[in-house]
Amino acid sequence: MKAIRTGMMTIAALAVLGTSVVSATSEPVKELSVNINGQAIAQDAIFDKGQQTVLVPLRPVAEALGFKVSWNDKEKAAEVQRGAITSYAKEGEDRYPFAKMYKTLGAEPRVLNGSTYVPVAFVDEILQADVNVTDDTVTVVEDEIAPMRTGTITSINKSDKGYSVTLNIYESGIILHLTEDTKITDEAGKVLKPEDLKLGMAVDATTEKFMAMSLPPQTSVLSITVKGGLETQDVLGTAGKVASISADKDGNYKMLVEGRGITATSQEKINLNITEKTVIINARNNKVLSPAELNEDMQVVAFYGPMMTKSLPPIGTAEKIVVE
């Protein structure tokens, strides 16, 4: 857990200060003003003497940070959601969902005067914002967004929940969930739609800082800039390992890839001719590689068109190869 910065007064010192609000347990509390990204909110935070922590009003704080807040009447809990971040606060429970796990923050939510208050650590650990507490003010500043991710789209998934795309592969991969607020453009600024995204496209993606601790990690994407695509419209792809790689006397390379097809009509095993037009990219640093740098047992995603021989395995031409 990150340490919440405190200034001028300690939490213990807050406990002995004046009161103007009565908690659900009739403990006297100290009020503190709340400032979110430079803007004051109307509802104050309070010091909970019994739990020895500052509690902030969940709804105005979360909404100021771009979260949707709703009440789950069945669970008797206040729910928050923004992109891939989903959690809730339930009175009397020091147990908060986060990244497919539960976190404890050392304090429980309270319901005071009809409003849910959460420990200030909830803002830091769950809502992913920086928090500073002084003797009379709680200052919340939204964390900077994660650095831009550059990579190649290696899978596209459409479900009832919307679109998600995978950049790169294996250890360097990341799953990006598109939301209704995700901005998609080309390099010239032309606005695109999720259905315009294609396999093999090179993109820059700006994401939420928060990532779910899965393999590969997952997060919501704020913006996608398409830098370039493949010539083939009906792109096929095979993800797997290089079973063999060889060059003829003229320096022309042929590579056998064995693995799984990433579309319904893609091959599990395919021989690919590598031409001077074939783009070979290192997924870890996005550097261009030469065919001579390909080796057996490398993990790759190879993209190619539907024009293939009827041999087993079929022979096609590689348009792009992404190397782990």
C-alpha cells in the first residue's frame, strides 16, 4: 500500500480537534475540506476517531475523478466504475474488490447522514489518485496516465461488453479494453471507429494507469492512434514458434510457423516466404529486425494474406512478423 502523504498534523493530532459532525457511532469527528484536481467540493471529509483515519464522501470524490457511482441495493454497497477499475464500499466491511482480488485498507466505510464515506486510502489504492492530508484539508490529484504503449494489434475481440484488442504477444503483450470514451484516430487526425481496427496494425495507445494483474495485463484504453496497417484487407495470422528458418543461395528466407490460428481461417501450421516487403518487429522495443535475426523456437505472430498454396502445410507470404 502506498503511503498517504500527511502535512502539518498527524492523524493522532486530528483526533483531539473540534467537532461539528456526529458519526454513526456517536464518535465526535473533525471536518476537513476536500479539493479534487484544484477544485473544492461541497461535502467535507471527516476524521473518524474510532478508526483513527480520515473518511471522504465517496460519491462526490469518485465522480470528480471520472467514476460512475451507483448503489447496489441487494448488496447494500456503493459501487464505482471507470474503465477497467471496478470496486465497491460496503459499510462495516474492510474488504474492497480490486484487480480480481480483495484489498484491506485498515478501515471500514461508514454511512453518515445518508452518504457513504470511505477511508482516504480507498482514494489512493482503489481510485488510483494521489492523496495529501493536512490538518484541515484533503487534497486529491489524479495520477498521471500510464506512458503511451506502442505495438501491433495481434487480436481483436468483440463481445456484448464491447471491443478489446491485444497489443503484441506473450510477456510483452497487453489487452486494451475500449470504452465509449476511447478516441481512435489515424496519424492525420481522422476519426476512426472500433470496427476500423485490423490485425497487424501498428498503433500508439494511451491507457489508464491501473492494470489488472492478469497475464497478459489488462486495462482500459483512452486513445488509439493508428500508425499504419497491412496491404492485405483480409489479414490472417498464426501465433506460435518458429519451427524452422532457412535461406536459399540467393538469400531468400522461408520460415515454418507452428501454433494457433488467430482467426477462423488462419493456419495452425504454415510456411511463409519472407520478402523485402516483410516487416519484422521486436515486440519488446519495436525495433525492426532482419530475416537473418530470426531463429528457431522464437515466439512470433506472423501475418499473411489468404493467397496460399494447397500444399500441407500451405505456403504463403509473410507481410509482418512480430517477435517476442
